[in-house]
Amino acid sequence: LAGQMPQTVDPDQADSIVERIAAEKRISPPGHPSYRFDPATDLVLDRKTPLPGHANGMAFSAYDADDRLLLKRIYYSIGGGFVVSEEELQ
């Protein structure tokens, strides 16, 4: 959501990106307008629902103001520091 891709994000900048989003309470995905986003309330960590593709997965879902799903992406950590999308895993 911050315009970074797992394979290209600079790990040394990751903390500052997260801190900026938390302070501004806004995200600006490339090609989209700026959106209100408060990690304290808009980020839900669900450790109980398993994903179908692999044990180490994370789903990102975006909803509009009426709670309609706008976008969902799933990524998996496959070891050795590698992260792949759901499509790449198949």
C-alpha cells in the first residue's frame, strides 16, 4: 500500500515507511489517491485463519467506507528470505 514491492523494498527504510504511515494516518498507493489509514484500527492481525497455499502466508484486503472488498492480495514466505505472491506460488 506504500508503493513498495517485497522483492525491491529497501529493508533499511521499512521502519521509517511504517512510522510515516502511522504518523500521517494516510497511505498513497501508486496510481491512486491518498486514503485515510490508521494502522492502530485499520490493520487486523488474524493469526487463526490459515491460508490455502502455504503455512507462512499473509493476506492484505482493502475495503471501502461501506465495508465492501476492493482488493485482496496474498503473499507467502517460502524460506531463505523469499516472498512470493499467491499467483507466483501456483
